[in-house]
Amino acid sequence: MLKLHLIWEKVIPKEITVVGSRSQKPADWEPSLQLMADGLVNAEALVTKIYDISKWDEAYQHLKSGEGIKALLKPLDLDENEGEN
């Protein structure tokens, strides 16, 4: 099971909504996770580009065009956005 650690004292005052979703059951992940654990699959090599989360549309277009395999959206640094609401 994946555990997500959030800094709640930064999330709650900003009223950030955290939503989880998935399209498979955990049993579907097990073979892939085992292949990665055994070093037979390099998941990092699948990430073709990293985007700030604010550039999600650019990331989507990159994937939709067929140029990318997987885009990683980097979350905003909550410390950098202290003055924003």
C-alpha cells in the first residue's frame, strides 16, 4: 500500500482538497511492482518529461501528440505559495 504523507498544517488553512483515484485494483499492480523490485523494469525511464503541475495542459498535449510516454506532474511547493489564497 502506498502511504501519502501530507503537511496538514499547510493543507488545511488553504482548504486544499485531496482526491484519490485509480483505475485498477491493488492486485493488478503487484506484477508490475515485483518487476520493478527485481530490477527488470526501470519505471523512471518511462517518464519522458517532468512538468510543474500548473503546466498540466502542456503535459497532456505532449502525451496526446504521441511524443511522450509518461509525464510527471510536480506539485506546487506550498512554501513558495504562502501568500496566495
